[in-house]
Amino acid sequence: MNVIELKSLTKNYGNARGITDVSFNVEEGEIFGFIGPNGAGKSTAIRTLLALIYPTSGSATIFGKDCIKFSPEIKKEIGYLPSEVFYYDKMKVIDLLKYSASFYKKNCDIRIKELAEIMDLDLNKKIDDLSFGNKKKVGIVQGLLHEPKLIILDEPTSGLDPLMQQKFFDLLKEENKKGATILFSSHILSEVEKLCHRVAIIKEGKLIKLEKISTLKENKHKKFKIETKLDLDNEYFNIPGITKLEVQDNIVSFIFRGNINSIMKKLSAIEITNLWIEEPDLEEIFMHYYKKED
Ligand code: ADP
């Protein structure tokens, strides 16, 4: 079952581009990554899903219902962490969280305490006195306290230190194991790679790739680093399938995609002193897709 379905969703801000004709589905139980550089259109898509803004054309459903028409009903089952959080600064953290919890028809007190403990958040502090990272934690607890079926996170890790990020990811994995579907937007590929099952890559308002993380990484691209005493120039490696070619002193590195035998033949013809072949990380593959689309 699809928890989220975007159907040719388009949002223009006057004449300015927001998102154009974006379609993809998020299946129940998935951790789905929504990635692209700043300004690509991630927040626009998410805000439209949450009916905070209205689409220019196209539509979207959440839990099989139109996300605009049924927004109040749908939102009860969604936990949302916006990219920027603003609060009533004079309030104490606990009061703000209790106020948030009052919108749901269940007692969230225990869960608030548990989440605050996991995220190392002092519930008795005034929001005013919190650092940016700690305010982000308030947003995280606020988004998760009602144990939503769908968690939508817009750039959630900015401001969190690496240890907190890890705790937060573990928490999300646990929520996912308990059945929550997660939509996670980010411009940082390494974090999406760690957490998500599938990704949609968005660029300048348009979807450019929809793929399983495992497929993206699967054997398709290899990262080569070769050490040789020969004086090689770029021309020697001017063969199809090679990208990101760099020749520095006696080290040559590149990403290769294609029939591995063709590159091995090329390499066997030269004297090599050392060789490394690795799986490239998502960042490197992603940049490659970007180039292809340009
Ligand atoms: P992302 O979340 O990927 O960083 P956004 O969805 O915020 O991207 O932005 C997508 C595009 O829409 C950008 O070109 C941005 O300038 C534009 N945009 C976003 N919000 C507004 C707005 N309120 N008014 C006009 N343009 C906007």
C-alpha cells in the first residue's frame, strides 16, 4: 500500500519555480529519502503534502486521501518536523510539548519523557535559553510524541552534533520497526544513505531519479585508484564509462560504469604499482547523475 502518492504535483510561486510535475509514491513501512541541493523543491513538495500551501496543478494523497481536502483528518496521524522551527520562546519545553500533545486524543506524557531522555533534552528549560540544536530536539520530540503512522522530516539533522544524529537515526529506525513510514528530506547524501531504503532525487524542481539505495550502489559504478610509475595523461583514460578522472603525480583516480573487462584490458597494458577498487559512495554517484542530466 502507498502511504503517500504524488501525482504530477506542481507548485509555482507566481512566476517563480517551486516544483514541476513531481510524481512518486512512498510505500507503507518505507524510510524514503528525498534528496537534492538547497532550493531544489523539497520543502515545497512537503509543505504541499501538509496543505500548508496549495498546488498549482496535480494532486497528492496521504493514506489514500486527498492531502488538501482531508488535511485535518490526515494530520492527526502525521508527525512533522519543519526545516525551521519557531516557538513561543517564553514557554518551558514541557509546557510547549504538553500543549502540542493536547491536539491528539491520547495521553503522550510517558512518550514525551522517553523521547526527552533519548534525545538528552531538558524539559524544564525555557525555549529562550536553548541552543539551536536543542530547539531542533524540541521539534523532534514534538513530531514524534503522538507515535504517528507517518513521519515527515524536512532537513531534520541540521544543528545536531554527530552523536545526537546517531541517537536520532536509531530512534527513527525503531519507529520504523514499530510500523511508521518515514519521509526524510536532506541535502546530505551520506545520511540518506545510512537510513533510507529508497530515494527520490530532485533538482531544480524536477524529479530526476527514483531508486532503491541498494540499486544505486549496486555494482554499477566502481571507484578506481591506480598508482603507476608511468607518466600518464588524461588522454590514456579517454574511454567511455569513465567520469571524475583525476591524474595527480603518479596516482590516477576515476569512477567507471560499464563492462568491467574493457577497463581491465586498459589497465593490464600498463605497469601498475598499486590498485584500489571500491564502491563509490552515494555522493559520488549522485554527482554523476547530475552531470548526465545537465
Ligand atoms: P529546498 O527545500 O529543496 O531547499 P524549496 O522548496 O525551499 O527548496 O525551494 C524551491 C524553489 O522555490 C526555490 O527556487 C525557492 O527560491 C522557491 N521558493 C520557495 N518558497 C518560496 C516562496 N514562499 N516564494 C517564492 N519562491 C519560493
